[in-house]
Amino acid sequence: QAIYQPIDIRIKFDKSCWAKNETQHSIRVAYYDGNDYTEIESQIYDLSHSDETHIDSCSIVFLIPEEATGKETYHVFYGDKETLGPEYPDHIIVNDNHYFYEPITGQIMDFDYYQITEDDYAIYGICQKGELLGNGMSNAVVKLLPGSKEFSSKNAEQIAGFYTSYSINPPGEHTGTQWADDITKTILVDGNLMTRIRIKGTSPNGELQTDNIYTYYHNPTDTKRLSVNINHQTLKDIQVEGTQQREGTFASLSTIKARSGTIEDMNLGEILPKVHFYNEDETIVDYDMPTDPDAHPADWLLGYSDDQDLGSKAWLCIDGPATGRAHGLIFEGNTGYLEGEFDGIQVKMSVHQHVKLPGLEADSGDIFAFRNAYENDEHLTTLSQGENILFNVEYIALQQGGYERIDQESEIFQTLIKETPITRGNQTIEEEPGEEPERYTIKATVRQGFSAPLGSLLSAGLGKNISYLNAELHKATTLVSSGSVGRLKFNSLDIEFAEDATLVDKIQQIRSMFDFKNSTLFKTITFNDVDAGTYLIKIFKENPRRHDDRQFIGFSI
């Protein structure tokens, strides 16, 4: 079970070790099988220099090799003389990107994120700030499908949230650090086997702060692990209101499903049918997760009064028994979060039908790890100023093995994390972080090009091939953003009429769907947070009446 597990440890040298930096050094790692030494790829970081070309300690990363049997021993070799540096392939690349997609006018996916690419495949988008169809995305992680070459909505497999939030009025609403806009971010380590980044942000009301460090280690298989060092702080006293189901989130998993008959990129994900976790009775329990929910607002299948807490192995997951696919969170332990009887982690789960139209449906199944806020029939509905919660958790994505493998993984993670050196300083880049590059807004107006009024909304909502205009923003050969072009903008498609609603009430609710303030006389689209450069905007007509494929109708530079 330990094959390809990352070993990340701090070492001190008995003698002087030649090392100028993270790539020019004398350090090698090899394993001994009783007959021969075999060198394996390694990475060093966080060097402690004794002089300009020598170090007395550093952190080192390597992977347990495929041929490991458990009988081999591992050795670190080094010297005090200058030597050629290792020439290992750079498996991991980190890019600071922006994503914008507006499938229906006014309904946007718009966020800044770090993209982690491994051997040419896109693995994660770790979001810094922004929104996904009305949901805050700061310190959320989008796990992409195996084999994805680019970050896009259709390639999303799972969303993991590492922000903290709490319930507010009206019932069903919540707020938290997922809406942070005052972001501090940096790449702490960027190496051939491991990358480590930090994202820090405060909730808009200044009440909560999340400061996370994400570490990804190379893994040549479909199993992907993201280790997160989480720090949630309460900056002001908070009273939990609304449904009171959210009393301080530690982390969450959202399995998502969207289906559209006319917009290809809106067909994504599936809701896995099972939830498993290791509970405080030291047993594995399972619950069914509805795969086609119709609940609006969210239906809490496990709420605070169910009082389901994690046991010592401290893991939870969403999985599909038929395939062995699973997404799980493994915590370093189930205690040490808060003092007193409310210490621990409580598990909750919910389902939500976000959109239900004849041609468009969007659902989610969510499992949460909350602070333990319910014990002995007492419900804690306050967050106290000064609370500082710091812990480690692993987000693991499996394509086979199911919850049983996550149960096995928990013992390995809880053992290895004790030796993992994590600091909150810049460990590879010596210079001070520079200023953020200036970003720009591009607004395009289309004055010719007939399409049906409200075409993108009607096409998605009715599932019919109704024509609408779509714009693509390209920089060189890269598609940067895309979205529908229109006059009327929308606030939200999430409306529900009360049983006693009058005609006037219904008209007012329908009116609230439209963002008249930002609507325009001509058809427009706006691309925000664009880097400096030269861009090409292409305009297409989707679902043209006399053509089978989309029709290119114009461009501008």
C-alpha cells in the first residue's frame, strides 16, 4: 500500500554538504535491496546554508518506488565537493491562471486559480478567489477528470472546499471565507516532485479568516493526493442563524452533476451513490447519497442532531461501489481542534437541486466535516473571537479501491504527516514577491448577428436548439475565456414560488431574475481580469437553423 507514497522529511547532515541551491547540489537518494543500491528521483527544499555553497540541513522528498517490498532500506548520499546536479525530469508545473465561462448570460464561472499540471495532464485548479454560478470559490479545489489536458467546466470531476462558513438568515443561506476577495497568495515550493502553495483570505464581513498551504506530490498513477495544512481563525464573535446547520466548516466534498441538452460544456460530473466514514464508535458506517435529488433548498440527510462524529482514523468519503471510485478526506486525527467537550469533527451530508428546467438540471451531493457543535442535546451556535483551528488533511481521489482503500490510506497518512516539515515562509524563491501584474477588462459589443432573444437561456432551459451568439477570447493559440453574448443579464435562475404567492409576487420574483442595471442596448460580453497582451475575439452563432455545426460570423483583435 505504500508504493508511490511521498516521503517528505527534514534531515541534518553530520558533515558539510555541498549545495548551492535546490537544483545544484550533491544530494542523492537510493534504496538498498540487500544486493545493490538503486538511485531514485528526489527533491530538496528549505535549505539551511552554512556558507554560500554548503548546507547543514534541508528538507527532502522522494517516492516509495514501484518495486518496493518493505524489506529495502533508504539512504541519503552527499559530499562536500562541487559536483554535477541531478538531472531529474520536472514532473509538476504550477501556473497562475484565470478562468471565465458564461454559458448563459449573467450566469458565470469566474475565478483566479493555480493550475497544477503533472506530466502534461491538468490535475487540479486550486482557486484563489471568484465564483462558480453564484457560489464563492476561494480556497476551493477543482479536481479534474483523469486524462484532462486543460482546465474547463466539462473536465471537472469533484470540488473540495477548504474554507470555513456558517449559516445566516434567511434560512438556507450561508457566508464565509469562500467569498474572500483580499487574497494573499504565493508559491512556497516549486520542484520536480512536489509543489507547495499558500492562499490566505478573509470573509467579506471580516469575521473569519482561512490561511491554507496546499502540497501536491507527484504520483504516476491515477491516484491523486493533495495535502492541505488548514488554518481557520475566528476574528469576531459570531452568532449562527438560519438553519444553524453550518456552525464552522472544516472542509467539504461536493459531488456534482449537471446535464444540458444543448450546451456541451454544461454536461459534467455524477453524484456518487454512497457515503462512508469512520465514526466515533470505531466502525465504518455507510449512507445512501441520492443521485437525482429534487430538494430545494438543500435537504440535510445528516444534520447536527444526528451527532455523527469521526473516530480515530478520522476519514470520510463519497464513493461508487460498482466502480471503486472514491473521493475522501483524511484528517490527521479526530481531536485537538477545540478545548472541552466540543472537541472533535462532526459529519453532515446534504443534497440540493440547484436548477431544474426542461433542458437543464444541476444537482449536488455534499459531505461536510464541521467543528463538533452538538453534544448531550446541547447545540453550540456561537463562534468565539480568537478561536484558531490548525490541522492537516489529505484529499485523496481514487479511480479504484473504494472506501476500503481510503481506510487503509488513513493509517499511512496519519503516520507520515507527523514527520512532514511545513512552514509558512517562502522556501524556494529567494527574492521578495513582486507586485501583482495589472489586469484589464475587455468589453465586446456585437452590433450585427441575428439570434433569438434570450437565446442561451431558452436553449438551456427548454433543451431546444435555439440560436444564440457565443464569444471566445483567444491569446495566441490558447482559449482564455468564453461566454454567451446578450443584452439582458441575469442575477439568478434560482426562484421558487410560494404556495400562496399572488400574481404580483410571481411577477416580482421573475423580475428579480434580471440584472437590468448591467443590461445593454446592444449584445455585449465582458471578460474580466485579463492579463496584458494581444487578444482575438471570435463570434459564433450556436444552433444556427440551416447548419448542423456552430457558425463562425466574425472576429476582432
